[in-house]
Amino acid sequence: MPLLYNYLAVAYARIGKIDEAEAITLENIHKNPDYLFARLNYAQFCLDRQEYAKIPEIFDYKFDLKLLYPKRRRFHISEAANFMALMGIYFLETGEREAAEQYDSILQQIAPELPMAKHLRCELYPNIFRRIQKRLIGD
């Protein structure tokens, strides 16, 4: 059951056992390679470590859900929104702002309250305090 692996990985991450969370996530991908949330979770670990080159591999170099899952006609809003938010953050972090803005535009229409959508929006359009902070710490 991929969902149970996902819950276990999230539980480990919430108590600070990141290595265990990542190991469970990788096992989930191995046993359930088509489970989108396992891929998203692993991609988030890679983003957190700034291992950007791994992101395209995780998604078979497909940045559109219809290309990644050609036999599926429908996606749950949480699948689509989390995928788009992660891709937006990935593209922003790799210097492809225009692509990030496209993902953000769609997210603002379908799930603007999603935490990752808010994160992407803040990174794309930081307020004055965030811009000052970035300059001070060199981010």
C-alpha cells in the first residue's frame, strides 16, 4: 500500500528522522514506481539538499502530469497542485523563472492556499523585508 509508506515517511520526517523518512520514500518508489506522492516526497528531499539535477530523473524528464502518466485522464487536485508547486520551485531554483511563473499562474487558479503554492509565490514575488533579508544573507 503506497499510501501507508507515504504516511510512515511523513511521520518520520515530522519527528526529525529525515534519513528514515527518505529511506521509506525510496522503498515506496521502488515498490510503487507510479505513485506520484512518493516521487514528490523524494524530489522534495532533493530540493532541500539543492540536488537539482536529480529532479528531472525522478520524473523521467517529464514536467507535465499528462506526459508522466499518459494512461491517466484525471488527477486529484492535490496531485496536480503539489506537482506544479514542486516543479515551480525547481524551475525557480534552477534559474528558469518564466517556467516557474507559469506553474505559479496555474496554482493561483486551482490551489492558492496550498503551503507549497504560497512558498513558490513568496519566492517569486518577495516582499520588501524578504528582499532585504536575501541581500543581507546573500541568498
